[in-house]
Amino acid sequence: MSYTIGALGKATDTTVETVRYYERIGLLPRPPRSAGNYRIYGTGALGRLSFIRRARALGFSLDQVRALLGLADDRRNDCAGIDRIADEHLREVERKIADLIALRRELKAVIESCGGGTVADCRIIEALAP
């Protein structure tokens, strides 16, 4: 089966501009062109773009996606490199969660310190002011 860029984008919920961008940065190989100079993608491109979209949805950076694709392209590789990238990403996610928990705690404290009244006496505005 073959896809135009629009059909590939629709099948993967990706904008045409994003597909072109992934081609420009080398995540997707440049496809052959039709006689009318339209890009023609195969099922391999569909699978690869779906992989990229899922990895991005999970928060992997473009560099991490590039590394994962490079490792996945050689099916003889063991999983150690992939595991390392996933573990690194998990640590990043856990750091962000810890930061968000601390932020939530701080925001709750600021909100609870507000006793109502006028803006001139607002503890939230006071806490945000430099």
C-alpha cells in the first residue's frame, strides 16, 4: 500500500509540515516521488512515523527517538542500548514529577496563606512579586 503525504499524516495523526520536518532532520527517509513529483510513502514509513509519534507522546526527545530508531533498525542488536535510553528518560520523568509535586506543595501553601480581603493585602500577589 502507498500513501501520499496527506494520507500518511492522516493515518498517523501528524501534520504534513511535521512529516516534512521529520524528513528534513532525518528521522524519516525521503520517499520516492511519483511522476507528478508527489511523495509516495510505503507501509515502512507508516510504521516508522507511528513509532516516532508514540515515542514523542511518551516524552522522548528527538535525539532519543533518533537513537531508538538507530538501534531498532538493526534487529540483531541487543536491548541494552534501548534499555539505557528508556531508563534515562524514566529518570527525567521522575525528576519532573518530583519538581511538580514540590510546585504543588508551594502553590497550596501560597493559596492557603490568602485570607481574602483586598488585592492590596493578597498573599498570593505578595508571594509572586519580586
